[in-house]
Amino acid sequence: DDGFWRDNVEKMDRNNMEVLRCLVRLLNQSSDPVVLSVACNDLAMFIKYHPRGRYIAQSLGVKTRLMQLMTSESADVRRHALNCIQVLMITHWDMVQKVN
């Protein structure tokens, strides 16, 4: 839910971004399609709504893993990984939202 992420995204800064680091660990270590899909979705929402989301995600090195996940056997994982890459590439979400 967009409202949830708008209201709570900056709470992910707590404890040296422990929650975000956990998401990245899940992306790197899990093979469960549901876990991977949810982690990709949550990472995309973080990138979209956190003021420094793109920079932080890139500094954690998620792009390579997301590119690997785009070749997953699971259609859901591929879709969520692609969406996350798209969000990572867009620099001005405020402009995209105004157009829609």
C-alpha cells in the first residue's frame, strides 16, 4: 500500500538500516519465489518513497542480483524484479506521478 510506505519508509533508517539489509540478504540468499517476489516489491517501494532510496539501494549492490532474478523460472519473481529495476532507474518519481 502506497500510504503505508509514504508514512513509514524513513523508519527503515533505524538500526543502521537493519530492515533494508535483511531484505537484501533475502534477495541474495533465498530461493523461495514468494520470498523473492515480496523482497523485490518491498525494495522497490523503499526506493520509490525514501528520499535517498536509489542511492542507498545502489550502495548495497542490489542491481546485479535483480538482473539475475529477471531470468528466474518464476514469472512472479521476474515481474517483481523487473519492476524493481525500473523503479531503481527512474530518477524523478514526483514527475512520473504528476503525469499519471
